[in-house]
Amino acid sequence: MGILYNAAVVGNQVKNRSQEHMLSELKRLNVTVSQQGTPINRMDNAEIAYEYVLAILSEIDVENQENAWF
């Protein structure tokens, strides 16, 4: 039972750290509100991840030759 409990605790810690990282990156990119108008501090993990992906993709300059796919 102790191993299962420890795995659950570690899993929650990893989830919280990833959410904190995404929130800090969104703040660095000056994203404070989602596209639906929800403040980023009130969003759940899935909404934060969605907004994070959108923010990262909008940051990439696709016209730059270094960012070309092929």
C-alpha cells in the first residue's frame, strides 16, 4: 500500500510542477486570459495546456528559414 501511495503522491507533484511551468510560461508570454475570457489562474490543467500550446505556436516565426520544416 505504501508503494501505491508514494506513486500517487509523486504523480500529483509532477502534475503540479508541469501546471506551474505552463502558468509561468503563459505569464512570460503575457497571456493572462484564455480565448474564452477565463483568467489563467482559474483554468483547469487541460485548459492551461491548450492555451500554452496556442501561445507557443504563435511565438514561432514560420517565415524564418531556421524554423522551416523541410
